[in-house]
Amino acid sequence: MSLISSILNGGATLAAGLSQAITNGGSPLGTLQAPTFPQFLTNNPLPSGFPWGTDTAKNTNPYTQSPVTGVIRSYDLTISRGVIAPDGFQKSALLVNGEFPAPTIEANWGDTFQITVHNNITGPPEGTALHWHGILQKTSPWFDGVPSVQQCPIAPGKTFTYSFIADLYGTSWYHSHYSAQYAGGLAGAMIIHGPHENQPYDIDLGPVFLSDYYHSPYLEIVANVVGKDITKAIPKSDNNLINGKMDADCTSVGLNPCTPHAGLAKFKFTTGKTHRLRLINSGAEGIQRFSIDNHTLTVFANDFVPIVPYQTDVVTLGVRRPLHANAVLLLIALQIGQRTDVAVTANGEANQAYWMRSDISTTCSTPSQPSALAVIYYPKANTNGKPNSTAWPVDDSHCGNDNLTETTPYYPITPAAVPATTQLIDINFGQNSSGNWEWTMNNSTFHANYDYPLLLLANEGNTTDYPTDWNVYNFGSNTSFLIHVRNHIPAAHPMHMHGHNFFVLAEGVGDWDGTVTNPSNPQRRDVQLLQPSGFIILQVTADNPGVWPFHCHIAWHVSAGLYVNLLERPADITQTQIPLIMAETCTDWHAFSHSTQVDEIDSGL
């Protein structure tokens, strides 16, 4: 009997075999005691009744008119190793404040995050740095959080404070950008409350993390990924988690202690109310297909971009089926780093329970056990009871995001009709001269140099003299640029750009024919799935001087070098005053790296 069959058809109850403290440390996510979230934070001025004043999703261009409230949201995060068992399998993980997933941080649109990070990683000690995924960082490009690009790593035993404006709103996450640390647990949700007149709701249930999960240590996986054995260079995930929880098949694991029936994530629905779920794919490799039995969902935001809402029964990689009269399901496909906000009205009976499901694509990803289950309980349901709802069929034949014609940004923006310059990037995979497997972009594999952050070098006037394997593309003073990515390998890549929401002009398989989808208001987001043997056409408005990473968000691919740096408006960078704390962090890192060998076996990111 498979793991999923044993859960669905086994015992009569879903009582957890392990305590929350053992599975997830101090995190409340996945429990019925998990907090709900307000429409916005109210311990601050409310001009015109809202923290962001009269700005709305429909009347405000978030890239040029973002509010600045002056309100500071302070957080203190300590990173350390700890032993947890999210699916019953006991292992060492990277925890933040003793929690997995890491603590949720929240602010209102226009507030300032002030986040102090303590690196207490030992056994062995490692550097670290946190990236605030999707934040534009227009006034603070040095706080984007990528070691070797904007900063040196935070040395073990040291502390660093990030301070930046919550310049977009919606759902996102923060995670380590040092090697593959986030695959070892170092990731948490980031909620920025903002206008949402495109989709009213009653209750914000907060983050719903969807994550593939690996029982082996991330450093061991990375060593195999960049090794010489192709059978180990493409790792298979061991499980799939919803909000950090799932059961494992303890008969198939190694020597580590494993407890069956560890416990599934649970959620509460209030009959008749509309609930907001903030879906986040925080995994290392797997494309997720999300659904709730017997409920229609409304999609109203992708990444940090509100969209014209739509209801549907299936949103599956590249294809959306129309809503059928007898179908009450939404399937959403999310690649690594992508977020989707959905609203669902609780129209079931007060004593009912329903399965929430997320399945890793077996066509497009490499899971050993692809299915995750969680439970939604209505007010009068037995909260240890097992639902009897039935899964809907999933189309797993296509490895792409929803068709571009299906998604319309709520605030329309038309990109420049003719971009100032175009950059072609070809992606390939193969062995280097020493026989190690690596990914290339235009025949070059990225390698980080933690000692010399690119942004700091550019600020000092060095905007051209870089080693080839830093993969720097200098766009000079161009006001816009187009990136045409061609994938020559039959594997999908979720391509993420820092510092921008790009316009997705076209995507598909084969060669681009020059056609642009929705040219007057194309899709915008910060992660777009590049199909196997396919292409994506991305256009960027160059309004954010800095050095911005552009990379595949599959942890193992970026570890193996699938990464480039976009140098934007370098002349402006040289005129920028960068805080002295950035140089001080490098001094601390140099002291550590000169006394302790830093074994950078992968790209470093």
C-alpha cells in the first residue's frame, strides 16, 4: 500500500503521532492554533481609513507611486541548526528562532522592515545571507541579500540588520541565498498588506507553504549535484509538505529515527465566509499542483501582482480548463519561488472536512513521493476526523505556467514598444573539463566570490573589469532591455529576476516567432517558468540602478551555475552612497574566511 493510500484508507482518525515541537519546533503553521491575519495592521496612522491612504490597486502604479508610511516593523531572527521531524523522519535542519517554517513577517504597504539577523550556525559554521524575494529595493539595492552580489556573507557569530521599504504588496517569502541553505529549512513567509478591491475576503488564513522535502543534508545533495555521477546530479525529493508537515513511509527510510503518522497540516474554515490563502512554492525543485476538494477558488494575484480575478476548475501548467457546471475544484501550478493568492468561499456543511492536496509533477520534476495532504475542518467537524472527499483528475502533461492570455494585471501598464537593447541567453547542461556536471548560460557557469560583492565594486567605479565566471551583463544607461532566453535542454526552469517585475511578452516551446501576447498589458511577475526546450521573452524597464541576479530558482540548478548578474545603470551606482555597514560586514567575513576554510563546492548561491 502506498503512503497516500495508507493515509486515505488506513485508520479512522488523523491524530498526530508527534508533537508540533518535535515536527516543526516553535512554528504554529499547520496547526489549528495558527494565527489568522488582519486586512491590514492598525497600530499606525490610517489616512482616509487605510495605512496607504487613497492608493488603490486600480488607481496606483506600484512601481512609481509606492507610499512611504514612515512606520518601522522590527524583527529579530536567529539562525541555528536544530533537530526536527516534519514528516516523522528526524534530521538536522536550519531553523529561524527555532521554527520550521521560519517566522512569518508582516507589514503594511509602504512600511519599513528593519530585520536583525544573527548567524548562530555551528556544526559546521557557515556564512549566510537572507534575500527578501520580490522586493524591488529601489532605495536600498545593497539589502537585496545575495552574497557576492550586494554583500559579503554574514559571518558565523555575527549580526547584520537589513532595512528596506515594503515597496510592493501581497504574498512573498524570505530565504537564504547562500548555497542551498534554503533547501535545508531556511525560509519563511513575508506578508505585505495592501489594497485588494479586486477580490474582497473575510478571513486571511495566511501562508500555505508547498515544498518538496529531502531527507539527506543539503550539503551532501549539493556535492552530488556538482559531481561527476549523472545518476546523482539530478536528486529526487523524498516527500512533499504543506506548511512543513506530512507523513512519511518509515519503512523506506535509512538509519535515522522515523515515526509514522507524524501529523498532517490542518486548517479551519468558517461556514459562509470567504478565505484568503497565500500559496508559496518554497521547494528546491518540484512544480506543485494545488487543489481543494469540492471548492471553487478565485485567483486574484500572482507573485506581487494583483490580476483580474478568475474562477476555474483547473489551472494546470500552461492550460486552463473552463469552469464546468459539475466541477468544483481549482488546481494551481506553482514553480519554485512563485506565489498565488486565492480566495475560497466555505460553502460546505458545518460538520464536514475536506482534503487539501498538493502534488509535485512527475512529468516535470523528480519526486520519489509526490503527494502532500492537509485537512480543512469546518466549525462542527471532528478535528481528528478523516475527510471522505474525492480528488479531481490532474493533467500532468505540460510543464509551463498558465497560458499568458489567461492572466491580466489589474493595473494596466504598457511596456516600451521597442526595447532599447536585447540580450540573447542560451541555457545548456553538460560536463566541464574536469568531468563535473554544470549548467551554463551562454556557455558560462557562474561562480560567486564572497569577498568582493559586485555592487560595492561598481560603487567604487569598477563597472567593467570582472572575471568571466561572474556572468555580468552590463546594460549601461539603457532605459529598457529585452531578454530572450532559449532552453536547449528538456528540463523546466523557473527563472527569477531580482529588483524587478518583468513583462512576460511571450513564452512557449521551440523558437519564438516574434508574437507578443497582450502587448498593451502583458503579464508581470518576478518568476516565470521556462518550458523544456522552450523560450521566454522578458522585457524590463531599467528604472532601478543596481546589480540584479537573474537565475533559475531550482536550488540544485543555481548551485550548478545557472545564474547571471544584470548590471543596471552603472553610472548611477557610482554616485550612490552605500551604508558603511556593508564594508564592515565584509571585514567580519574576511576575518572568518581567512581563519576557517570555506569549502565553496558549488556556485556559492
